[in-house]
Amino acid sequence: MQDDFVIEQQARSLNPAEDEPSSRRPPVLWGRVPALVAAGAMASGIVLQEIFGLGVCFAGALGVLVCLIAWRVSLQRKHVAFGSDLSGFGPGFFVAGALLALASAAGLWHEATWNWTSRDSLSRLADLRSQGVCLEGICRSTVLVERMHSSFAKSSPVAMVGSNSKPAEATNDGPGSDLVANGEAAGQRVISRFVFSVESLGVGPEHRRVCGDVQVDVEGETRIFQPGDRLRIYGKLSRPAPPMNPGEFNYADWLYAQGIVGHVRVKHREAVVQTSDRIPVSWILRRWMSWLRQRGERSLEQVIVRSSPELASSILLGGRQRLDADLRESFVRSGLLHILAVSGMNVGLVVLLVMTLSKGIIRHPWGLAACGLGTIALFLMLAENDPPVVRAAFFGSAWILGSRWAGVVEPLNVLGLTAVTLMMLSPHDLLQLGFQLSFLAVATLLIVARTMGKPQVIQSQSEGAMAASRWSAIRGHRLLAMLWQLMIATFVIWCLTTPLIAATSGVISPVGLMLNIALAPLVPIILWSGYITLLLGMIHPWLAIPSGWVFDWSLYWLIDVVDQAAGWRYGHFVLSPLPVEYALIFYSAVAGMLLFRVHRVRVVMLALGLGVIWLAMGYWPRERPLRLTFLSVGHGLAVLIETPDQKMWLYDAGSLGQDRRAARVIGQAVRHYGSIQLDAVTISHADADHANAIPRLARDVTIRWLGMPKSAADPDQRVIGEAVAAVASQGGIIRLVQGGQKFCLSQDVEIEFLWPLVNREEPLLSRKTTDNSESLVARITYQNRVILLTGDLEGEGLVRLLETPPGMVDVLLAPHHGGKRSNVAALNQWARPQHVISSQGPGDVTTGLEQTFVDSKIWVTSKQGAIVVVIDRAGVVTVRSQLP
């Protein structure tokens, strides 16, 4: 009986909330975790303000007034109109009003901090456009050297690297020759990047005092400036470029959220000059930490021989933009991208390691807490205030201080307090994906740990002390219990974060679920050995050799696992990103289930039902107009055509020396329009800037049909061979097309190829090289509207086309990127286009187009971003650009 009583008492200790009298338990959520409820209210206000504007904030203020009036009325014992007792609803009305007020204030604060600038702020300059300037100020960050791969030499069949000959594309009258002149065709482009705090701006003879941070990109590897150095910079100042294409990441808003309002490009290292050796006192500590960081990175380069030093530095200190694009892509496909981000896991493991080693030296609890807080502060400065580290630092500091003062802290309250503090300091951080994923993962982990409880071993008092022979079994039992909890938490985190990732990036990695569970023991070993190597390397590189050997082999094994997982056929799936509203509905429903404590079985069933509805709403077929998107890919061409029955056709896919960027832009646009496959891809001719993106594009997008003219079927054309191999590996169909053929893609849309006309008796491989004059010309007709796609048509091909019967063209693709030899007056008289679209790079000139097509509206992708042409069922043509 005594043993049963002990077991019952210990079982109650596992669930103290059930044994506690209901009168002592707070009956509502805001009584248990008020900080978390306040954070939810603030987040709701910011999100609603971002979606619906300031009107929702004023509506919330009106709701506050209504709640206060209702609360005042409910204080009376009887309400005459209803004849019922409403006194119990008084606190509820008051809390509702308080939460509405908090949400409205957060929305207004977000609007104010996003748009408010000081009088002398750099962002207030109306003429902040690409122009030569002289800037003076202070370097704010460590210089990061990025080595960006240039694919021109690899992809172009005519590139002659290391010789005096020029590629064929560079000899045209369009742009492109500057890429070769600047050395970007050599296979690698080096950029030194840092953040610069501007104090003085000079444009010509005029100088003015300004303030604001800019991002500086210096061509080549410059000397390592330290934070606090006073510099004078000569370069081109411009605003950060907004998204140029549909579905593209808004890099400008991301920089603005970090306080960076401008971008400076410097072409020569000598244009960055240090003006003074005097260092402000406030920068001494940060400068010293930057020196330690660079010393540690140099030690990593000496001890890391099997894996990548850049990967080691990225995992330990951040800055994954320096990694090779293929390696980053492998981490994304394998679902392990979070390992590259310095986050709360890094901070927690470092603090745990330091405090564990300090227990034998520091005995006082407050001394141990000070050691933990100091470790967090030093790590924060070493990572140069990286946003994930800032979030982890706030959370860890609040946890340590709360534990010392109160003894026991509520983890969800600490999380809510951290979120409230960060949203007060920078409310627009809530809209960043990293912020959302961090708090969602930590909240899920805390809730799962709270639900499952701490693994314990129930022991009877009659047994006395535990025998030493059973200690190993009990320890193994606890280890298995902790491993089981870790697996459950990983599964729940993956399930809850997947909708958010799918709604933003459109990538789902089921293999990441298995790898995160399997690599759970390896990740702490990698991080602990890495930070020990970094710390010892700061003292002397020889001291870091033993731990560096473990770190190097761990990274080598991790890279091998990531590469293998990224290559699995069904390891990841690329979906079209869903609208953010669907994700908000999903997470609101999940939060509602947690608030009202729905039964677990009902929670699972309701979550599954919501997931099905969420997917059905996002992928429900809808009738659409004919839409053509002339993507901005630099000096190249990519036209995405979407038919009313949602068939996808891509006309050309390439960019001179930027196949990675072109493939990324096209893939993002395809997913943005709600598809993950291309029903057809046609190549106008075999130049690299029209076809070199297809191999990389085929990794994320399924291509069912690939067509090209007969002149492109040349085995000497490497870019065509890679494209054909990529499509054939997916089981796609390869076809040759020519003038006079009609392409049946949609019943309502007529597609006819006008050129080149090929003699059937001519041998298939009679030509040794490709020719722009044989570019594939396609005419699209829908609702009596005509669109003409011309590729790089010129010379004989252009003459032969103009010999055909003329007809009015609504939208004309300017042949050969707007070059003068192709866009002649005869073409204007033959087509009489209403709109002329030129796909070209930043250095191209459009004055020739304006002089040739005098009665047409000229659109240029390098200046206006992607150009979208929409033809509805009434035949109305609408043309709009991505940029105003």
C-alpha cells in the first residue's frame, strides 16, 4: 500500500496542473502566459496592418472603445435590456480591449518605424539613383570576401578565355562585351562586401552632411578594413534594387529592415581609402572582436583540409552567402539549411559548454549566471549582431535572469517577452522568414516538452538508495526517453514549419525530417568541436589541430550526407508557393486549438482537415487569361507564356554568363504562377544567352517537351547538348521544329512558327555553326490579338520574314535585344506594333528603338523589370511592368 501511495504521489508530480485545485489555476491563457498572449496580439496587429493598411489599426482603436464601454456597462449587476447577470464578463471585456489596443499600437508603430526617417537621412535624397559620389564615414562591419561563379566561360560554346578573341555575343551591337572586359568570363568574380555608415556625401563640388548605412561592394579582394576605420569611398550610389521579376525575393526590403538604405558599387580597390588612424572609443571593443573573428577564420583555413573553410566559418559565425551556390542548394534540398544559420542552437550549446566547464571554478549561482550572460554578449559581438543571434541572446538572457530572480520561469512567458521586446525595437522583423521560423520552432519545442513532461524513474521508498548496478540501466532509460522526445519534437516542428516554408519558398524536404533526427547527435559534436577549434585557433593555430581534426572530419561527413540526400529523387519536392493568407488561416486555427484545449484526437483530425483545405484552396484550378511574362534576366531572353487552361510554355531560357540567376528567376516565376512544370520549352537558336539556364532549371522544374530549330541540332554546341541531356533525363520529348509548323499547346491559343523555313532535302547536320538569322520566330494569336517572338533574328532571316504578307502585331519582341541591325524601319512598317519589348542588360541603349518604332510604346526589362502582357477573353491587351 505504501508503495502504491508513493507511485501515485510521484505520478501526480509529473502532472501538477491536474492535481492543483482549479481555484488556484488561472482559468484563461493570459493568466498563465501573459507575455505570449501580448506577443500574439502585437504580431496580429503588425500582420493585419501590413496586409490591410492603417485602416485596420483605426478599426482596432474603435474596437477598444467598444470594449471599454461594454466593460463599464457590465460592471452593473443587472442589465435592464437583457435581464441577465453580466458581471462575470467584465474582466473578459477589459482584457479584449487591452489586447485590441496593443494590436493597434503595434500596427501603428510598425508603420511609423518603417516610414519615419530623420531630416538628414540618406534615404530622403530624391536623387538617390545610380551616380558617382564620394562618401566619407565609418566602416561598420567586417569585410566579407565572396567568390561568385561566372558561368560564361563554361557554358558558352564560343567563349575563348585566355585569348584575344571575343565571343560572338560580345561582338554584336548589343551589350555583353563589358562582361568579358571586366574579367567576369574567367569563371570567378570576387567581391569584397561590408556595411558603411555615411557621414558626408559629395556629388561633384557639392558636399552635404547625411546619415545612414549603405552596403558597399568592391570589385576584387580589398584589404581587410576593421570596424571603426574612417574611410573615403569613390563609387556609384543607388537604392537597393527592388524585385525585378514575379516571385523574386525582395532584397531591398530585407536590407531596409536592417537599416541599410543604399548600395555602393566600387570598381577598383584603390577607390577605398582610409582617411584617419584614430579609432572612436565606442568602436574599440567591436574592432577587437572583429580582429579575433578574422584570426579565428584564418586558423580554420589552416586546420580544415578535407572540407570547406567557408562552410566551417558559416556554421560557426554566419555569413552563408560566401558559400558556393551549389552547396547552398544542396542544403536547401536536403532540408538542412538551418544548420548554416547561426541561431539559438549555437548560442545554447556554447553557453552550455562554457557554464559546464565553469561549474568547477565558479560556485556562486550569480557568478555562474554572470558567466553565461558574458558568454552571450561576447558571442553576439563575435557574430556582429546577426539577427538570429540577437533573438537567441534576448531569450537566453531573459531565461538566465528570470531563473536567478524567480527560481522557476515559464519558458513560454520568456519566449513571449523576447518576442515583445524584439517587436518593440524592430517591428518589421516579424515579417522576415527567419524570425517566424525561429519563434515557431522554439514555441513548438517548448510546448512538446511541456506536454510530454520530464522523463523520470519512479522508485519506491522501501527500496532505499538505488543500487549502483542499476544506475546504467536507469541512465539508458532516461537517454532513450530523451531521444524519443527529441524525435517527437523534431517531427512536430517539421510538420508545423513546412506550411510556412511551402508558402514562402515552395520547397518541401521529407528527407530533411529523417536527417534531422539522424543527425541530432552529430550536430552538437560539430558545433562543440568547431567552437573549441575557433577559440584555440585565436590563441595559436597549433593548439587547434586536435579539435580541428574532429571538426574537419565531421564536416566532411556532413557534406557527404547532404550531397547524397540532395540527389535523392523523392527526397524533396518543389511546389508553387501558396498565398500567405492560407498560411495565416492554418496557423490561426492551430493557435485556436491550443487556446481552447481541444482533445488530442480532435486536434489531429482538425489539423489534417485544415491541411487538406489549405492545399485545396491554393491549388484549386481557376480560369485565367493569356499571360506572357518577359523576364528580366540581364543580357539574355526568357519569355514565360501561360495559357487560359494553365499550360506553361517557355520561349528561350538563358543569360550571358548568368545561367544560375536566369534559372532561379525562371523557376521562381513558374512557381509564382502556380505550377511546378513546363509543358513546353523552345530554343530559338543555340547561343548561350538563350539556352544555358535549361540544365539548372530542369533540377527544380519538370520539362515535358523541348523543341529547337534544325540549325541548333549541332553536336559542337555544348549548351544545347547539356539542355537536351537534362530534359531527356526527365523523360521529356525532344523535337525539331521549323517554319510553317503549328504548335498545339492550347485549344484557344494558336501558335505558329514562321521561320526558319528549312529544305527537307538538306542534311540534318549540314551546318557547322549556328546563325542568328535562323532564330525561331513564333507568332501567338489569341482573341484576334497577335504577339511575335523573334529571338535574335537578323540578316537573311529578317529579310525573308519581311517578305511574307504584313500584318498588324500588338506586341513585338525586339529582335536581338534591341540591336540596331535587327530593329530597322522596314520591320516597323511590316509589323506596326503597339508595344515593343526589349530583353536586354543594364548597358544596352534604347534610343534606337524609340527612333525606329515611333508610334509604339517601348518597354525595357533592364529598366522596368519583367514585362507582363495580359490578354483577356474580350481581347483587351494590358501591358504592365514589375517596376513603375
